[in-house]
Amino acid sequence: MKKIDKGIAFIKQNVSMFRCLVDNEPYDHVDGHSLVCPQGHQLDLNKKGAINFLNKTANTEYDDSMLAARRKVLTAGLFDGIVQEVNAELPTENQHILDVGTGEGTPLKRLLDLRQQNDTAIGFDISKAGVNLATQLDTEAFFAVADLANLPFANSSFDSIVEFFSPSAYEEFKRVLKPGGTLVKVVPASGYLHQLREMLYPVDSPKHTYQNDKVVQRFMENYPTATQREISYDWTIPTELYVDLLHMTPLHWGARPETQAMAEKTPLSKVTVNVVIMTVQN
């Protein structure tokens, strides 16, 4: 089946999950390759089977090379331990899942592969390049280009929302999450990829260390009953993916060129994955 036909099949089955951003009404039917609302506003699926809900291209620092590097490293398993822990927080029943800031889509694919459920999953990102790469994955998930602050989804559309290192828009999350639904947010902890951070930035640089206090505090202010779990594991870096690991994170942005060059020539054998997983029932 062509990707656009697969996308249309998903839309037809789940048309009421999407809302028109012009009049804020749920879409109610599909006409050809277009999603149409009761007032006649429509959006077309592209050949990749995805929809772009943005009126103009968003500027993002996640370029094609960074996303390609990220795909290689995540496919090799860097986040598999995180995905397993996120899955443990989700209900075992079939879920309608929203992946916020899906990027190139690998964490969502790995989550669905692990769950082996008949889930309905949508991943969205503001990065068109990321979503284009996500559509290449062998997964039943649907992907869209959308703005976190103005989600193109109807009220109470999702049983679960997951976030892997993504910014949040809590009022929108509360709107689209069903009553009793689950929100799982993953944020870096102080030890996350610390070997790279310490290699790229001197001791007196504010980027030499990282603290997530403000992000965690903001989440807890919105969800006072949320639980927190910190997990940590070491990941053995495949030799051929070391440079990709350096380039897949924002850590190398801002590092001095000579420091980046030195880091590329000084391969590490392992790196630490250290995150906090926050979970709440809506």
C-alpha cells in the first residue's frame, strides 16, 4: 500500500480525532486525499501520508544531518531503556497515544513495537524534516507537522500522551487528554550524556553541568499528584556511531570548533543515559 493511501485509511478511521484550526471544529469526513471540516475547510495529505497543519514553515535547529544521525543512534538502541520504562507507566489496554515532539519518530516506533497492542498512535513535530523522516519508518503510527501550542486534535482525543525530551504545553495537554488519561514526560537528569557535556565544555562553562529543577518544578505545579522516577544506565557506543552520537544532540551546538574536532578524534566507549520520568493521571 502506498504511504498516502495508508495515511488516508488512518484518517478515515480516526477523522474525529482531528480539529480544524480555522474554526476549532472536529473534521468530519475525508474527500479524496483531503481532510474536511463541516465548514468546508480542508487540508491535503502529502505523498508521504502525513499532514502539515502549519501555515508556514517553522524555523528549527534540527537539520537533516542531525536528524539522520539521531535516527542511526536511536535505531542502535540508545533510548531503548527509556522506552521500556515509559511503556511500564502506560496502561496495558489498547491506547490512543500522542507522541509530542516526535522528531524522526524512532522512540514512538520502538514503543509501539514493544507494546504489541492494537494502539492508535499519532506523532507530531514542528520540524517538517523530522516528520518526513518519521514517515519512512515501518510503523502503524500516523505523523503530522503541528504546533505544540495549538494542537490540531479534538478535545479528549487521547488516552495517553508521551514526551521524550520535548517542550510542553500543559493547557493543550489537559484539553486533548481524556479524563483519567495518562501523561508521561521524560526529561534529562544531571548525568544525561555527561561524558559528552564534560568533553565539549570547560569546567567554568554553564553548559558543563545540567540541572532539570525548573522543568520538573513546572510539571509538578501543573500536576501536583505526579510521580517521579529517575533511571540511569550506561550504553555501549558502537564505534561507527560515535560521531553520530556527538551530532545528534544539541550539546555540540555552541562548543568551540576546535573542541568539537578534538571530541570527534577522542572516541568514548560508553555514555550514560540518566533521565527523570514523570507520570500523572489526568
